[in-house]
Amino acid sequence: QVQLVESGGGLVQPGGSLRLSCVVPGSIISINYMGWYRQAPGKERELVAAILSDSTTNYAQSVKGRFTISRDNAKNTVYLQMNNLKPEDTAVYYCNVRGRRLGLSGDYWGQGTQVTVSS
């Protein structure tokens, strides 16, 4: 089973910053979508930010102006820079990519990384 590898989560004070990273295995190619989702306790998973193959980006209204998604194709990595973090950003963050592997289209997820914003 192919899994994306996330890192960068942790505990940060309100107003602080974190950068999440997600490394995509080289076996996944023709990636047309890379996104970050989050799920807080008792809530549904929600889209935080996404970037398409043409570099078009999309953000949840709640994170616009604070979070930035980017990708490094040479490193097969997608990042989420999170600034001015708020307690309501506390959640498990998941990386998601859509591409092809072994000739088939697929939707791939990471294991999640915990982000806790608290004083």
C-alpha cells in the first residue's frame, strides 16, 4: 500500500508558524492535484488548501492570507506554510494527491500529522 509521508506538525503557541511537508513516492506520477486537509475532533475532514498541476491554488476561507501551499516537483514534495496560527487550526492534517501509479489513477493519503495551537 502506497502512503505519503508527512512531517512538520507539533505544538505551537497562537501567532506562531509551522511548515508541513509531504513526500510523495516516486511511483506516483502524472500528479494533477495535491492538497492538505484537516480534521478536528468531532468534526468532518475539510479541505485546507490545494494546488493543481498548473500551479492554481485554492484555500479555505478560514486560512486565506495565513497559509500557503507550494510544491517542489524535483523533490516530489508538497508543503503547507502556516503562519499566524490560531487555536481553531488545531487538527490532524492530512496530505492528499491524485495521480497515476502502475497505469491506474488513484487517490493517495498520508497518515496525518497533529498540529496543536495552544498557549
